[in-house]
Amino acid sequence: MTFAQLESLTDHVSSAGSRPHRQIRAPYDDSVVGTVPLCTPEDVRSTLDEARAASDEWASWPVSDRAAVFRRFHDAILDRRESILDVIQTETGKSRPDALEEVLDAATTARYYANLAGRALSPTRRSGAVPFVTKTVERSHPVGVVGIISPWNYPLSLSVSESIPALLAGNPVVIKPDEGTPFTALWALDLLRECGLPESVLQVVTGEGPTLGDPLIEGVDYVSFTGSTEVGRLVAETAGRHLTDCSLELGGKNPLLVLDDADVAAAARGAVRGCFANTGQLCISIERIYVHESVADEFREALVRETKALTLDAGYDYDHDVGSLLDGELLAKVEAHVEDAVEKGATVLTGGRARPDLGPYFYEPTVLTDVTSNMTLADEETFGPVVSVYEVESVSEAIERANDSEYGLNASVWTENTERGEQVAARLATGTVNVNEAYAAAWGSIDAPMGGMKNSGIGRRHGRQGLMKYTESQTVATQRFDLLSPPERGRALWADGVTLGLRLWKRLTELVP
Ligand code: NAD
């Protein structure tokens, strides 16, 4: 897409004309590809007012009409696949196969929630306080206006896919994309409007997180944040002060376990995908590998061979496996992590260096061993293409070391015995576990919840929870005649009667569960 085409997308940002602009750069070569307005807190507040004014009308749409917008979006984004892939690659520097994952994710999310919303949002009969006398119905109302704060690494999935359930639940949404990757969300906004989404129902504010974060969180009824644990804590603090509900999808230091009975070649191939997809800038990517000593030599050899076979380069075609890091800050962090580890005794099996010949922020996929707990990258998320391999004596040791982390986002287990793999999974303290896959199996299982334990987050995306978190449940109980208030006389008898009633009810529910 040309500079002018990208710039024209900023017409969707209110106050675009009157604000200073920020340059957006392509990580492949650091060239300026467009500019976006630096919105102010006042812009956020007026955008939220507009969203709130649209909320009753949007909530009054039949769910089937809302779903129809996203069914159209599903087809439209697949039709325009190549165009959005260009935008994603331009502003993130990722490889085209990595960018494609986002497009598939957006289409899958649109289809899944368009199909689920009608069923999940319908009023549901619940057991009443007194059987046959109380009619109880649970209703799901939109929560209000939803704010989505998203990171740069998956600019389509983590802003637009995340908006889909919120919108389907009947809420207007305001997205604050990462300051460096705004065009993907703006492109998708443009497409969604073409698919019939009313203007004020989805809006984007562009600019700096620390400036726009608070006014957004203070003005919404629900905030969905994806990003670092550090900023997640700030978001939770502000949300807490305003008693605003939130979900936080945060960082990870994800382990992969290779058991003694694993198909070692498959495990190595899976690990390479898990470690280096999106150049390692993936919250659920693998940064620690625990391999059983009986297969360790064979696994390390295969891992290094597969890693060396990856192609690293810039290009808007499907020919390269691994793309660039986002920027100089991230490159410096990756370099510092590896240098610190090497200085303290780690061994580089492959990689371990920047590749300025390919672009300013390229770094080779890197495999380390001899990593010890005093090295920064032993515990801290690198968020780059660097993995450490540790040898273990038993499955219990692998599980214990995998769980010895402040994070609990994703894990992967490799074994020929899938039942054993599932048993190991149950002992891992992570929100998702993939058996004989690294991350895509659990992420792609959109009918099941995805999110983090411990410092990796609060709440879940995907599945029913991913939709219902954007609703307020309301219980409406209609009493046919009064059996709940104590009578004016004969209260002791009444007390005996209700006590007996509870005993009988327990018996009955044991017989007919
Ligand atoms: P980040 O926390 O720096 O930024 C995320 C978003 O928060 C951006 O839009 C940014 O502008 C905004 N922000 C910054 N300061 C803010 C403030 N004070 N108040 C409100 N918003 C503010 O994260 P990042 O560097 O863009 O992303 C990388 C991190 O995100 C990694 O830790 C990664 O693991 C995590 N992540 C998690 C998931 C998940 O699903 N768990 C997915 C992707 C990325």
C-alpha cells in the first residue's frame, strides 16, 4: 500500500486534521510509511461520547443482524487477504506466513462468534428459588462501551479479532492500537464499515499509550488489555479505582517439554515453530525447553539443524520463514539478554547475532544451552528469537522447572503417548497446554478459553467466556405466589415445613441429578 493510501485511513480518526502527527516506520528498512494523529485525552473523551450515544441503537439491533455484519467481514477479509497482509507486514516487519496467521484468526473469530452469539446471548431459564413457583430467567445485556488496548505484535488479532465478541454482544468499541502499528486496525475498521457496521459503533484513537490509557479506561465500562505485565498492572490499577471490569492478557516465559518417548524429529520441528514464529515476538512462543536426558543429544542436534534451515529475510512474499524484530529497542533487549547469558557461561548452539545486512532490526534465530538461573533470560521474557535448552532427569523435574516461573501463559508437551501428555498437561500451571504442538493448536481452538495464570493475566479470550465477559448478566425471577416470606402466624410450623422441603429437595436432586 502506498503512503497516500495508508494516510487516507486516518480520516477515520476524529480530530485527525487538527493534531500533530507521528511517523510510522517500516521495521524492514526504517522508512516512514505514513503518519497518524497523536490524539489527546480530550479526543478520547469525545470519541467515547460518540460511542456512548450510539450504544442504545446498536444494542437494539437483533443479534442476527449484528452477526450478519461479521459474516460479511469473514468473506471480505479473506477476499482482501493480500492487501491486509501488506499492511501488517509493513508496520510489524513480520514474515508473510506469520502475518497470514492473523488473517485466518480474524476470519475464524468472526465466523465463530457470529454463529455463537444468537444462542449464547438468548435469555436462559434457570432453576427458581421455589420449584414450579419461581420462574427465573438469566438475561445478558451489553456491558456498555468497551475499550480495547492492544500491542503491536499481532495488530489485527489483538485489536480487531478481540473487538468482534464485544461488538456482537451489543457494545460500541473504541480501540487504542499500539502507537507504532495503527494502520492495521484502521484498515479493518474501514472494511467493517463497508460490511455494514455503523460508524460510531467501532472507532480507533491513535497515539501514545501513557497519554490515552487513563482517559480511555476511566470512560469505558469494560477494558480489554493485551500487552506487557508491567503496563497491565497500571491498567488494572486505573480500572480498579473506577470499579471497571477488565481482562488482561499479559506476558509469558513459555516452556516446552520433550519427554523420553517423544518423536524427537517432530518435537524439534514443533519447537522451531514455537520458538521462532513471529520472530519470537509472540506472547505464547516458547523460550524454555526441558528435554529428557535420554533424548537430549538427538533433540539438540535436530533443533539446531531445523533452526539453521530457517530463512531469515525481508520480503512481501511467502518465501521467508522469519522476519524482522520491531525496532531498535527490542533488538537491544534481545542482544543484551544473549550477551549477558554468554558472559555468564551460556553456549550459543546457533544464531546469537544481529543481521544488519538484512535490515536494521534482524536477529538470527538463536539456541542456547548451559543457561543458569543468574542469567537475565532464565526468567525474564525476551520476546525475541531466543530459546534456552535444559536437560532434565525426569518428567517430574521437567514439570517442576516449567512451573517455576512468575508466568503461566502457554506450554507444550511432546510424547508419543498422548494420554501421558494430557496427564502432564494437567500438572502444568499455564492457561493453555499443547500436546504435540507448540501454540497454534490451543490458540486455534477458538471454542475453548485462552489466557494466562499467575502474572500472565486475568480473564480469558475465546470460547463462550470471550463473549460473555462483554455482558452484564441480569437475573429476572418472577414469583407466581408468595412462599418465601414467613407467615404472620405459625412461624415455627412454617420453619419445619421449609426445612423438610429442603431435605426432600436434596433427596430428589440426588435421585434425578
Ligand atoms: P506494552 O504493554 O508496552 O503495550 C501494549 C499497549 O499498551 C500499547 O497499545 C501501548 O500503547 C499501551 N500502553 C502503554 N502504556 C500505557 C499506559 N500507561 N496505560 C494504558 N496503555 C498503555 O506491550 P507491547 O510491548 O506492545 O507488547 C508486548 C507484550 O505484550 C509482551 O509482554 C507480550 O508477551 C504481551 N502480549 C501478550 C499477549 C497475550 O495474549 N497474553 C498477546 C500479545 C502480547
